[in-house]
Amino acid sequence: MAFDYKPFEYVSPPGLYSAEPRHPVVIVGAGPIGLAAALELANYGVSSIVLDDNNVVSVGSRAICWSKRSLEILDRIGIGEACVAKGVTWKVGRTHHRAQEIFSFDLLPEAGHKMPAFINLQQYHVEQMLVEKCFKSPFVELRFKNKVIAIEQCGTEAIITIETPEGTYSLSAEYLLACDGARSPLRAMMALDFEGELFEERFLIADIEMEGEFPSERWFWFEPDFHNGQSALLHKQPDNIYRIDLQLGWDADPEKESDPKRIIPRIEKVIGHSDFKLDWTSIYTFQCRRLSRFVHDRVIFVGDSAHIVSPFGARGGNGGLQDVDALGWRLAAVVQGRASPPLLEQYNAERTFGADENLLNSSRATRFMSPSAGAERWFRDETLALAAHADFARPMVNSGRLSVPCIYPLTAPDVSIMPTQTRPGATAIDAPIEDGWLLNRLGGQMLVLVIGCKAPEGITLPVLTLEPTTEISARYLGDAAHGIYLVRPDQVIAARWQDIEVQAIQEQANAIWEGRL
Amino acid sequence: MTLKLSKNIDDQDAAYAALIDAHQGLSEAHSIALNARLVLILCNQIGDLDIIKQAIQLACKEN
Ligand SMILES: Cc1cc2nc3c(=O)[nH]c(=O)nc-3n(C[C@H](O)[C@H](O)[C@H](O)COP(=O)(O)OP(=O)(O)OC[C@H]3O[C@@H](n4cnc5c(N)ncnc54)[C@H](O)[C@@H]3O)c2cc1C
């Protein structure tokens, strides 16, 4: 069933009639990232205005795969469970070469996590849920048909000019979040370089509606018989919608290829029948680029405006939500006077690092799928050839390495006999606890997690004490008998100790708030 | 670990001959493909990324 787009109402902004007081935060762009940022800030009690030049959710689905980490972040802002309920849960991917399956992966082989490894859910559904949540929040004001056309920064504020159907007005913000997407007009207005590479390849992306019983798995083909030696992807979404990606080559003429008369026969060959409807199609060229800095005084770039990756690996929207995760608590603390602006420099450091990891993974996958002529092509083809009979070559086959949260390179107290998956810089791993899930109890504040021993006396930070259950021991203790973790408001592990060192814990927390770590 | 630069195969002449023999009668395209497979197989056998990178560096020097 195709999505029923309902335009959101345009309301005359007060600024058209008289100057508005300076706002703590103005967000430009009501895509998934701008909306999530507004809700994340609302969790900390920070008000924001969200401006969007349009008045409907994403036209066409674009993002479909949402990672476990994204679902955990969305859970904090109140829509995680609804997304899982509506989405198609999956964790298995199968990669084929010609007619043979050569490689499969299971993204979440263990139980004991609230959120699945991945769900597929159309971007418009996610945005619709976010918009509805924003409407209900006393901290968020959405303004549709409000297009930012100019920006100026002076000292401690950013001033923007906004065009509406009734004329223009201006707003002043202590902080402006540029969540205005891959083509970011703000990036252009500020004349910032957006460096990286463009891949000389075109893909046809088609969402089709059909009744069918394809499994909830990601199927990828290299050189399938049905698509003349190029690669192809099939992935299930809710509402009987399926995503199909077909590699077309650089020579393909985008205009000709957009014609349903050409698209339909191509898809018939993939699914073997013609009993389907086209829902949305698009011809894409992939790029991997980022801004060299995400923080420019009072303007902070978040999401696609800061970095774009090719879609194989689902690192665009998922990477952007991790930006929101890293920014929300810091910006809230700065705006509320609990910390000073240098703290935002850590957002810049961590998320440029995260973006580089995403860019590296996406460009590697893209180069494998679309090798340039010569050596790149020889190695790609021979890896596929070897994969048919040599196990080691199978995991080398790269159809996209799917989004996982990066591990920030923190220098912090650590215990080597504890599991590496929960080392400082990693995101806390979920586990069932007495009355629910661990991740629902972490986040929003700097917290001390005490496992298998008594809570330290004299600590001023909030403390959560846990019994060392099987999952908690495996994920947090390893060979240690007990442990103390310092967990940041974004659920990132800041440091860990085996024994209680109240002063060390406190000093570590202070260093984080001061932006020294 | 560092890349071995000294002799490491007992019978190098036989190893060299095996390489040449494998390419006997192959077209250039097939030879290139064979070498690509061979490099992939040997990289996996070495297993140590650092050694592989040192080997690549050495090979690049001879260019
Ligand atoms: C084919 C395809 C498949 C993808 N698949 C996945 C996937 O499976 N998983 C995943 O995580 N990601 C995926 N992505 C990436 C994902 O769609 C983006 O990363 C995501 O949309 C970025 O969100 P955003 O909020 O930063 O930007 P956008 O969604 O682009 O939102 C930007 C918003 O800013 C508004 N705006 C722009 N200029 C102005 C202005 N001057 N004034 C006011 N408002 C303005 C726009 O109208 C828009 O609403 C895919 C992308 C494509 C193209």
C-alpha cells in the first residue's frame, strides 16, 4: 500500500510581525536528523525551533535499514518500540555470485538485547512518527514552509533570514543546527568545502509493491544471470513494499533509465513475474564526502549536511543519528550553562572520526561493487571466483558492511581482563536486567554502573548497581570478579575500573564535562 | 614481525619453476587472473596485515 502523504500545516511565524527573542537552538531541516535532534534536546529540557522548506515527510523512501544503535537512540526519544512494531525485523544477509550463494552473515547471533540488529522501515514512516512526537513535545516548535535563505554569524549568535509564503523574517539563535541534508544550502552559503569522491557508477533504486513471500533477509547478487553481469539487491519493507537496487554502469543515461517502460522489464527479470506496482524509483550516483569540520562557531552541521556516504552499508541515516547521540547531551549542557563551548569541540572530534569510519567502509564496498578497470577489477573478479571454493575469500566479498556504532579512541582508565566490546569509547551493550533492559536505565546523565560489588560511598554521581547475571558478566566483567563503569549521557562507556576509586571516577567525569576528554 | 628478506624457501628454483609453469600457455588475461588469485591466497596464508603491507611496500619500490 503506497504511503498517504498528508501535508503539514503552515502557521504564520510570530517573527513576521515582530522580532522574536533569541532562541537557544534553531534547527534547519526536518529530516530524520533534525527531528531527532529536536527530540533529543527536548529530553534534556532544551527548547528548539525546527524550520523546513517543505511540508511533507520524505518523498520516496530513501533510507530503509535502521540499525540496532539507531533503534536504541530512537527508543530514548520515544519511538523505538513503534518503529520495531511497524518495521520488518531482519538480521541475515545472503550474498550470491551468479546463481550460487557464497556468503551469509547473521548480524545478531545472540539473544538478550531489547532491539534487533536491524529493521527495515521506510524513511517516511520514521519521519512521520518523529513529527508526531514533536507536535506533542512542549519543547519543540515545527515551522513548515520556512526556508532559510541567508545566514550571518556574529559573536555569540547566528542570524538567519527565512522565506515563508507570506514574506521573509529573521531569527537569532545561540546555536544553529544545520540539518539541511546532502545538498545543504547552509554549507553553500557559508562557502565550506565538501571533500571526497564521486563514484562513476549509476544505480537504479526502485521500491515496488507486490504480494509475495520473500524472506526478511537482505539478498545481494554479484553478476546474476537476470541482470546482465551487474549487481542487484532485494530487500523487504513493511506494507508489501520491496526495495530493489540495480547497478546500471556509468554509461547509463539517467533520463532514459527513469522511464517505467525500461524499469519494469528489468524488475520482472529480478522477481520472475510482472505482478507488481512501482511505488518510487530513482537513479543514483554515489558520493563519499565530508566537511573537514562539523562545528563552525555557532553553526553545527549534523547528518547528511556534514557527510554523505553511498547507501550500501546503511550508514547515512544511521550515522546521522549517532551524530545526534554525540551532540545532544553536550549542546544541552552548554545551552543550560552546565558546561562551556569547548565541550562542543568533542562533538567535532568524535563525529569526524565516526564519519571517517563510515566513509571508509562505504567507499570500500562501493569499490568492490563497482571496481575501476584494471587491477581493481581483476582482484574483485578473482575474489568472487575464489569464494566459490575457498572459505577465506567469502567474507572478503563486500556488498556493504552494515552500520555499527564506532568505538571512539578515548584515553581512559581501562581493565584489560574485561571484555573488549565494552571498553572505553564503545557504546554500552544492552542486557536484560531485573525490571527491563539495561539501556533503558542508562543515558541522559553521567552515571556510575556498579557490577557485583557494593556501591562506592561518597560519590556524588548517580549510581546503578547490578547483579552479575550471565549476560552482564559476559558483556561487562569477562575475567574480572567485579567492575565499576562510568557511562556518559550518550551511553558511551567513558572509563572502567575493577576497584572503587571514588576520586578517580569523579575526576574522569569532571574532565569529560570540561571537554578535556 | 618484519618481512623476511633473506632466503626462506629450501628449493627456490623449484618454487620459481612452479610459478612459471602455472602460467604456461595462458593468455595475458588468464595470467593476470591467476596472479590475482595467487596473491589473495598467499595474503590469507600470511595472515598478518603488517607483514602484507611491508611486502606491498617492497613490491612498490621495484616499480
Ligand atoms: C537510495 C538511498 C537509500 C538510503 N538507504 C539508507 C538506509 O537504508 N539507511 C540509512 O541509515 N540511510 C540511508 N540513506 C541515507 C538517508 O536517507 C540520509 O542519510 C538521511 O535522509 C539524512 O537525513 P538528514 O535529516 O540529514 O537529511 P534529509 O533527510 O535530506 O533532510 C534535510 C531536510 O532539510 C530541508 N531543507 C533543505 N534546505 C533547507 C532550507 N534552506 N531551509 C529549510 N529547510 C531546508 C529539506 O527539505 C529536508 O527536509 C539512503 C539514501 C538514499 C539516497
